[in-house]
Amino acid sequence: MIGSIIVAQALGAALATAPPTVLPGRPVTANDSNTTTYTVGGIRVIHRRTNLSTVVTNVYLLGGVRSAPAGKQGLENFLLQISERGTTRYPREALRKSLARTGAEMVIEPRKDWTMIGARTTPAELDSTWAILIDRVMRPRLDSADIEFTRAQMIAAVRQRDDSPDAMLDYTADSVAYAGSAYAASAVGTEQSLAAISRADLQRFVREQVVASRILLVVVGNVDRPTVERLVRSSLATLPAGGYTWAMPDTLATPVADVLVARRPLPTNYIQGYFRGPPANSPDAPALRVASAVLSGRMFGEIRSRRNLTYAVSANFSDRALTSIGLYVTTTLPDSVVGLMATEIRTLQLFEIQTELLRPIIQQFITEYFLDNETSTAQADFLARALLYRGDVTAGDRFVSDLRAVTGADVRRVAQRYLQSPRWAYIGDPGKVSRARLLRFQSP
């Protein structure tokens, strides 16, 4: 990102543009014959054939926090974490030894829209690694002792959020931003929700929710289609079909602006606020991405570079099914900084940027998009987003053309439409910030 900062500073005189937000994965074009989608026994598969020496297999349990049982948020992540301690075919020590022998890595990523468990391995060890991965999904052991051990670990991790201002800020701001909707729930759970999850809940979830209709499989690597089909047919394709249907979440109404303050004796103050954006498949989404990059740069130039009021300030585009822009800053003078942030937003809303001045920002965005996200892991995640958010895996090609089509008028329009009624989290000294100033972010 050093190169991006240099570019941001070089363009500062015109727009003070900041390091652009980067998306996962390189684009898929309509002519990309190495990427195919197909169904095996009811399991949707996205398959990208590469000549790399690794294979990434990601199993996505779709739905995320929207599918969490009431009061049991974090259940999917809990279940998959427990499976690390053993499955019906692989007791704990056998599982660990098998992974060590293959050199494979397994990851779990709970998100708002899905929970993903994946494996990274080599083509030679794919069969062995796949067997462990799928057993963790389909046949977790769920011994009572393992459940309680994992529960204690996860609750301890949740409690540690309060030890890190940034972690606490991120969790609090996200909850406040989507209060009243499913998105307000935590994908990793809370102390209360994790404590409430019983062994019967976990068993019921495996029985009723680990079904073919909730699963998306993405495979990226040096593996052919017959091999993928063989692996799926003998495992995931044997699951019951279920009745789940993936759908984009309903657009949320613009909330009333709000502030949640947590008093903490800290040397600096942490502020994060969210503006709700459109669904990821909205025509406004590309312009809002560009607007976030422009706003981030303007704030970087004015608040950090020119006035030296912070070491960290940004406007970040959140790439979920329901998008958002998050403003972040840490500073000893929050009231002054919040006022400057409001000024930059009003400037973006009131004045139209010349479209030709946007071109270097957009081109830099696209360049980093290609260069920084070419790993198999990033490509797998991008392909899942392309299919689920945009409708097909060729969305990457449209993504680039959509960005290049953004005009100065588009940036002003989305700034006026979406950069209003923020919901804030503030951690630090409440006496150093005005609640009224935090709420004074309205479109003209």
C-alpha cells in the first residue's frame, strides 16, 4: 500500500485522494474458459482451473447472520470450531496427524452473509485433505467436553474485544449501524448467545441446516472437473436437498442518526461511523466505491497530512450484500476532527468533481485490484461474491467497466443520497466530543 499512499499524496492538490479500497480476487471475464459453474447432486460449484501448485476448496454455508436461530448468533462458527477437535471418522489426534502429514491448512471465516470453512492444499494431497474438510462439515463429533472447551475459548475471545479499542469499536459500530436488522448480529456471537447454544442446538443444525441448498463450493487450483465431481458426488452431494434459497437482503430504510459512547481512559479517542449504502448489485454501488476512495483521500489530506490531527483516518467501503461506508479516525481532538470530516462530506455533496480528475483514482483502484489480489484464496472469495452478489461469475468484467463509467455527477449524487444519518460508536473521553456535532452529517 506504500505505492497507493504516494499516489494519494501526489493527487492531493486536486482531490487529496487516498489509498483506494481493494477488492478480493482478480476479475473474471466473459471469455475466461478456465472458470466454469456447474451443479453436482444439488451442490453449486464454481471451479477455476489454474496451473498453480496449490488448490483452494471453500465450502460456504449461505445465510450468515440472517439464518442464525434467535438468540443463538455465532452458532455456525461455533459448530465449525468444535469440528477442529474431531469428527466421527477422524478423532482429534488422527485429524491433527493427518493435517500435519499433508501440510494442509484449514480456515474458518464467519461473515455476515455466510460462514466459510476452507482448505488449502496441493493437488497430490487433495483427496486426503478433502476427506477431513468434508467430515468437519458433515460429521462433527460434538462431544460434550469438546463443546464446553470450545465454548470457553470463544467466550474468552469475545471478552478480549474490550481489551482492544479497535476491536471494541469495530464490533460496537457494526451493531449500532444495523440496529433493528439481522445485520446487527455478530457472526462470531456474543457471551450470551454462545452460552445459550446447547449440544442439541448444534446437532439440530447439522441435521436440518447442513443441506445441499445452503452450500456453495468454490474450487481454485490445478485440479480437473472430473476430480471435483468425484469428490463432491461421494460427499456433499449425499446431503439432503433442504429448502434454502439464497436471496439478497431487503434494502434497509435510512436510519435515524445515532451515537453510542463508551467511556474509556485512553490516550486517544476512537471514532467509527457507518452510512448505509445500497445492495451490492445496485447501479449505485460502483459510484459509492469511488466516492469512498475520494472521501478517504480528502480526509487523509486535510486531517492527517495538512493538520496532523491523527495518525489514522479513512472512509472504507464495506463489500457485503448490503454495502456501507465506514468513517474511522483516532485522535486526541475528536470534536475538531469530526467537524473537518463533516466539511469534507458536505464538499463532496455540494460540488461536482470533474470526471477527468477521477480517472487516475479509478485506474489506480483497478491496477491494485489486478496486482494485489491474485492468490488462489482471494480468487475463490471473489468468485463467491460475484455469483452471490452480482448473479454470475463474469461480474468481474462488468465491475471494471462499471467503475470506469463513474462520473463526477455520479459521485456527487451518491454522496447526497447515502452519506447522511450516520450511526456512530465513540470510545474514549465523552467530554471531548459533541454529540450534536457527530449527528450533523446531513445531505444538503
